[in-house]
Amino acid sequence: MIPQLRVWHERHASAGLTVVGVHSPEFFWEKPYAKVVDATKRLGVRYPVVQDNDFVIWKRFGVRAWPTLVLVDRKGLVRYRHIGEGDYEATEAVIRRLLAEEG
């Protein structure tokens, strides 16, 4: 999913899209902050990534699986959710529609 998030960030940031990665670790060795920083640098991630070691964000958005993509509109309402890889064209269509809406 990171490659597609990178594309959307580059393609739509100037139109108002904010991509935020959320790292919710599956294993104890994924929890250290330094490992998350190293991974984002190594993978060339240029959008913010927050660390969710206690799964607060995970629970708030009702996530049940990795990866889960959630689109939140300008008012803070969840407007789209996709679990797993794929369906990128449909997701981008929703991104474009949400960006076209007036705030």
C-alpha cells in the first residue's frame, strides 16, 4: 500500500489531500520509535507517519486488519474504508470526489 499512498500524496497534496500513515505494530520489535523512523526513511515515505503502539487510532477507526485505508473528509467524517490491497482506482475516484467538494 505504501507505493500507492506515495502516488496519491504526490498527485493530490496540492489539491488538499493529507496522507497520514499510521503504524500499528503487529510484533513487539516493531514498537521502537527509531525503527519506525528508519523504515520511513528507507522506504522513502514523504508523508507523516504516526506511531500507534497502543492501538488508540486503530480502535477509534474500527480497524480490524492490515492494511486498512480510511478516507476522512474536511469535516472529519469517515467517508470511505477499504481493507486490504487493491481497488486503487475506486479509492482514487473517491479521493477526487472528496477533494472536489466544498469545505
